[in-house]
Amino acid sequence: MFIRFFLSLFIFINISLNLWADEKQLIINRIIDINNLTFEFEQTLNNKKEIGLCNLVFDNKLSCDYEDSIQKRILINAKTLIVLQKRYGKKQIYPISKSPFIKIFNKNNLINLIKESSYELGENIMLTYIGKNKEKIIIFFNKDSYNLAGWRVVDQLQNVVNFSIKIKRVNSKINPNVFKLPAED
């Protein structure tokens, strides 16, 4: 009886690990097929919700327009993240090299993150990555389509940023001008 229990437990764990590996590979295959996404988003930071529309082009190009009173726009183009407040003419520039975004918006880095993450199945597939510096990135994927569903990261000020997405288009034509960085002052 005792041996049968451990044998059953061993088989269950082995099958579960193989299923997780298979699902990770299905997610990776889906990511490989994607060159760009257009999606609606809901971002939550410090109990403040913001919504808008983004265009993401692998590798490292993102343009997000927020539906808010200050007309906020986020641009990532290669190595630079710019936060624009069009209404007030303000611009903040950050390097993305040390941010978690470099792991999400670069296809090879995202695939490596998926491979190195722990797997959890709930409402969505949740892959948790903990980096060398104890950085934590959680990526969510739809459990039926394996599409990207969002992420949760801790920013440089230790704020938890939740970002959920609803994909509108995949591999559609996106005007490259939406990623054009504003001229330097």
C-alpha cells in the first residue's frame, strides 16, 4: 500500500511536470508567431486604475495612449522609455535596460523568462520569474489561446504595477510613426 501510494504520487508529479512543460512550449510557440499586438489595457498602480490602447512591436517598441485628462503617452523605442504628458508638455525619459520591460517587450528575453518561470494554473496561466536581484515578474497567459493576458511587476519604487490586456489585433500593419520619439528640447 505504501509503495503504491508513492508510485502513484511519482507518476502524478511526472505527468504534471510534463504538462507544464508542454504548456510553456505552446506559449513559446504562440510568442514566436507574433510580430506585433494592438491591445486595450487596464493598469493598476497604488489603487489607481488607468485604461488605454497600446501597440507593441517585438522587439522593444511600445506605444500606449492613456484615456485620461493629461493625455499621457508611454513610448518605448529600443532602449528608451518616455512618459509624455501632452496636455502639460512634460516629458520624462528613463532607460529600460534595468527595468522589467526589457524582459517582456523583447521576444528572446520573453521566451527565456517563460522557460525560467514557475508555472501555476488558475483563471489564466501564471508564470512567475524571480531574477538574480530578487526582481519579480509575473506574466499571465490565456489558458485557452495561450495569448498574452498581462503582467505584474514591481517598479523601481517598489510599487506593484498590474497590467491586464485585451488583444484587439495580432500581426496587423502598424504605422511606424506611433513609435517615433519626440525631439529633444
